[in-house]
Amino acid sequence: MKKLGKSHLKEIHLGVQLAIARTLAQHKKTGRSIAIWKDDRVVHVPPEEIQYDEEILKKHDK
């Protein structure tokens, strides 16, 4: 298997960050809660408490 270079890994990391931010933003916008793992248990986060990286969306979603 071919190894990935640093630039490819950075692109993959950015892609994952964007996907997460987009998904969280969509859930917040549509009023859907999310489930996260916190303190060894599943916790439901209501849409008004969802936090995400808005800057990454501003920078990369044009």
C-alpha cells in the first residue's frame, strides 16, 4: 500500500473537519439534536447547545 504524504493527510484532515462542521451546522439549523460520547456515556445535545467551527465554514464554503 502506498503511503500518504503530509499534504494528502492535511487535505483529508480538512475534509473531515469540514464534514463535521457542515453536519453540526445543519443539525443546529434544522432543530435536530445530536448524540455525543461524554464521561463514559451517551449524551444528547439539543440544537441550541450545538457548537461547531464557524470559521472553517466561512473560509472554505463559498
